[in-house]
Amino acid sequence: MKTLKLKHFSIKGLFGYKNIEIPFNENIKILVGENGIGKTTILNILYYTLACKFEKLEDIDFETIRLEFYSGNYIEINKSELEMYFPSTNIEYLRNYLSDREWHDLLRHKEMGRIPHIFVERLARRTDLNEKQVYQEIKKFITSDSSRETNDYINNFKNIIESEFNCEIFYFPTYRRIEEDLHKLGIEEYNGKLIQFGMTDVERAFKRITQEIKDSAIQWFSKVNGEMLSQLISGINVTEEMINSIQRDALKIVLDRVGNNISDEYKERIDDLIKNDLLRNTTYEPLVYFLSNLIKIYQQQREKDEAIQQFAEICNKYLVGKKVEYDESSVEISIKQNGRKIDISKLSSGEKQIVSLFSRIFLDSNKEFIILFDEPELSLSIDWQSQLLPDILNSKRCSFMFVVTHSPFIFENDLDIYAKGLSSYISEEPYGLC
């Protein structure tokens, strides 16, 4: 884990009578509690604050929220001040029917003072409001105060949080949401922050990363071809390092990735030369130069290749009678059962949960991340529960983990030292006295 950042997280007056005081001596915190104790609300407050979604806090009953960092920085959000800067409208209801991308587009229109009619039409289709009602709500939102004072108030919080946590935030609400059909909302865009996506989005992640590898191979192949001309003119100097870098397995993968740019016949002839150790013959110096540069293509793509391999390896610990396979030559990720490809939708709910989780961690980004979990045990067997969090931490990218659960099996591993009953961080006062 990385350097400790968050020192203390507190909420005063939650639900009008609860005070929460959570210290952080490590970058991992697992809170255990039964349903109804407020686990999800506390997790949501932390997420909305770290993700700078301060307007979302309006719907929660609290007095103050405070985050303290080891650097000495802190932020304190008062509900009364928040209500001043985010006047209440039905925009939050409408926002539930907008993707993150659409919401940010709407915010840009707000800055320009324009009412985007395309949003009026979309929201009228997606909600039970008619176009006139939607128009009135958007108009109220567009014309609401967005003064410099408001921006300064919010930007101060954002600047502090971004200086402390310069990484992605992965928020996993209860996995009951993972199979929600976003198409019912008319939402087509991919939501990269909130993990609430199904198998279509996993397939999209597969296609994106494999296409990036293929495109990179073709691009580098063209570059190598261009460099060959100047080398042939000025004279090629082949080194021992170049010869030794040409390994059959790696070269086969690269040659397959450049597709029809090299015929199968020439690929076989090249393989024979390597197999029979003939590349040291000076006749083949131009070929050695060319092939050694092709190997560099493979090395350039190793980070993505290794990410896919890690993804497959982790998922295969969980899948029952099925296997995630990565064909490096064809750059294809597939799921197989009894040697035959199966559609990703055929996975069980628990398997879908695992595949979607680890595709986000390994395939969508190589950045460090903060991870926030609400009841990760849902749909997972007892064995899977005890493996899950250690496998996430073993990615070496997780800089902060905050989990709420009521299953002891989630921390039936080396992480049990980070688990504590949520009730030990809660004090209650008679309603109205907080």
C-alpha cells in the first residue's frame, strides 16, 4: 500500500442523532455491522466527498462532515452551507436518468446559461414527467445561482482532495445493482467512475484494450519499415544484443499481430531461420535488424499484455468449469467452457460480479485507485469472499480500501487485523441534541 493519506473521517448529526468518528492508521479499513446500522450511508458520504459530488450530500441528513489528512489539510462540510450553494430543485431526480457524460454536458450548458432542448426530449422519454415539466426543472437549474463565491467554496474542497488523492475512485455499491439494465433509462454511455455496469461494458473493455494492442502493432510495424530505408542507405550495424533479442515465441506473436502485412509463407521461412540458428549469417543482417525492431513492438505492449494475463489468471481462480483465455497472437480475450467459447452472459451472477470487478481493475486503467465497497460478499461463495480483497490488493494499484460488510468471511484472511465493528465508531445522542 502507498503512503498513508487519510487520517480521520467524521460525521456529526447523521440521521439527526449519530456521531461517527473513524480514525485511519492504515490505508485499509473494513467496517462490520448488521443491516440498518448505517453502513451504506457512511460509505456513500465518503464516496460523494472524495469524488467531489457534493450536491449528492444534500439528500443525506447530517450536520457536518470532516476529513483530516496526515499532511495537515482538512475539509469540513456543513449541511446548512451546502444547502445555500446547491438550492433544491428536482434536478437530482432528473440526474438519476442521465449518464455522467450527459450530466457534465448539462453543467457546461448551465455555465453558458443555455437550456439544451435535447436533454428536455431525452428526460421526457426516460421519466414520468412531460416535456413542459422537464423544461421548467432544467430552467430552474440553469438559472440558479452559480456565483464566483459558490465556485470558490466548492473548488477549495476539490483542490484539497485532488492534492491528497490523485488517483481514480472505484465505487462498488451493493452488487444487486450490477445487473440493472441501464437501457431502461435510455443510458448508452459508459460510466467510468461508478461501477454499475453489466456484461456489455465488460465486452466493451475487452474490445478496447485488444484493439489498442492491434493498432499499436500496425503503427510500430509501419515505423520500422520507414526506418529500414534509412538504415539500408547508411549501412546496418547488427549487434549481438539484436540477435539475442529475437526469440521464437515472442516473434511469432508480433508477426501474427501485424496480420497480412507479412504472408504466412514468409513467417514460416523466418521461423526456420531462427530455429536453425542461421540469423548470425551476415547475409541476414537486414532481416536481423528488422526482426529485432519488431521485437521492440512486443516489448512496448508488455504492460497491456501482462494486465490481460493478470486479469485472466485472477478470474480463473473463481470461475467454475469455465476459463478466461487470452490468445496473444490473435489478441483475443474469450471465455471457454469445455474448450468451447461461450457468451459472457452465460456466467453465473457471482462469476459476472468477479469478471466485471477485475476487468475494471486490470483492463480499464493502469493508474492507482481508491476502492470503496458496499457488501462485496453478495452473490459470492464463502471461499470467494475470503479471496476477494487480497486479490484486489495484490494488483499493487490499490492505494486505499474502504469496505463495509456484515460477512465475517470477507476478512477471514490476512486482512482480519483491519476489520472492526462499525458500532465502535458510533456514538448516539438524544434526537435533536447533536
